Amino acid sequence: MATFNKVNSFVEALAEKKHDLGADVLKVMLANTAPIAANAVKADLTELGAGNGYAAGGAVAAVTSSAQTGGLYRLVLSDPPAWTAAGGSIGPFRYAVLYNDTAASKDLIGWWDYGSPVTLAAGESFAVDFDPAAGVLTIQ
């Protein structure tokens, strides 16, 4: 499983009320350009081109739970729908990027690096698999 990497600006954006992780629409998009911790908004990245089963903006990752217990907050998201290549290939892409689609600037939250580029041939699928026990992120 790929490891989640937080975007540095997420901490400030959270403190300044740009994110309501329990209510905002969160999305996952695919990219082949490496995100860096200094990126802040969706426009800082080059998203994979739309087509062949991939829609611009990516897919919604619905909130399963957003709660704290004993001072530890955990965000759990449902897996977004899998992308299935149809009529041609999707990719290459290497990164799945989580961002807040509700925020005016489409603020970034973080990304997963899959280690090497992935290209889906027609009929092949790719799914981002979120950990339902550990959640996507925790804040202490």
C-alpha cells in the first residue's frame, strides 16, 4: 500500500478554517508529476488528462467518519470508485492526490506515491485503497 504524504499548507489551511473535513467534498485525482510538500492548491499540480474512463477532477472520496477520541482525530474515507480504462488507456500516472473540492482554491491535503508510473490498458482498473481502521489521516 502506498504511503500518505501530507502537504505542508494543509496544517495552516486547517487552522484557518479552509477545511471542514467532516462535511466538505473531498476528491482524489491522478497525476504523473510529483507533488511536493510545498504545493498548496490543485492548480499547483498537473492532473492526468481526462478521457478513456478518467474524468477531470478525479473521484469523490466520501467521509465514512470524522471524529476524535481522547484527543486523537481520525478521518476515515470510503474508497473512491475505481477507474477503468475504456476506449483506450489511462495514464501514465504515479500519484493519487487528495484535495478539498469544496474549498474555493481546491486546497490540497496530501498524496500517495505508487512508486512507479501506472498505465491502464483498456479494460484494466485501478483503485485507491484507503485503510478503514487507521483512516486516511490522524491529528493529535
